[in-house]
Amino acid sequence: HIQMIASTCLLIAAKFSDRKLPPLSELEKVHHGRATADEFAQLELRILEGLGWKLHVSLPHVFLGHLKELCANAPFTAQMVDRMLFFIDLSVYGYHFLAYSAATIAAAAMLTAWKFSEEHECVTRYIEVLAHAVDVPTSELSGCVNALVKYYASCFPESAERTRNG
């Protein structure tokens, strides 16, 4: 049954990126006739219903441009944006970041990049604006920033130490 679920999930995913899909009868062949095309179709519907038909997930990168607009006069050099993107990408590897919305991670990545770039006044100036924009308490956004800093330090201890020591 797990193999049927995996095959059906792959079929659903393929519908987003491929123009030509294998017919369900091909899934029957792959599974050596242990499941029918109709069973795969029914399973696909059950999976989609389980997902609430929510198949498009906005990633933190989507929110970065919008949040930048809210932070007038903040430094957004190419290097700064690269740091923000780095912290967004880093969050993907920490299971505990699933507790935060994609918008919160984007805002925290901005604040963390400023923190690591010695732009501490931007953190102070924009944390409330960003928390309001992503609809979380300032303490939760600050917690996400602290989690990013801590996770960075655990992944890159030498770099974190150099940053702390100046």
C-alpha cells in the first residue's frame, strides 16, 4: 500500500511539471497488477482530499520582495540579499523551522542577515514592522531569528565564532 501511495504522489507531482503523463494503466504494470487503474484514481482523490487540495505552497523567497518594500531606507545590497537568501535556504534543513510560517522565516532571514552584517539598528528599527506584516508577535519573530542564529552556529561553528569575535 505504501508503494501505491508513493506512486500516486509522484503522479500528482508530475502533473505540475510534465506535459505528458503516463496513463494509470502504466501504474498497474509497474505494480505488477496488484492494483487497478481505478484504485489509483481513488487513491489520488483521497490524497488530494487529505491535502485539502492545497497543492501550491508559498516558500519564504516569495515574501522577501514584499517585506523589503516595507523597510524603506534599509540596506539591501547584493551581498545583503545573498545573506537573506542563505538564511532562508538554511531554514529548510532545520525540522524545527516547520513551526514558523514561510512569511515569518522570510522576515527572520532579513533580520538575521542584518544582525550578521553589523546592521543592528535595522533589526531594532524594523522588527515590529516585519512582525506586524507577517502577523506574529514580535517575540515569535525574535524567537525565529534566535533559532536561525543558533542553527547557523551549530552548522558552521567556526564561522559563527569568527562572527562573534569580530
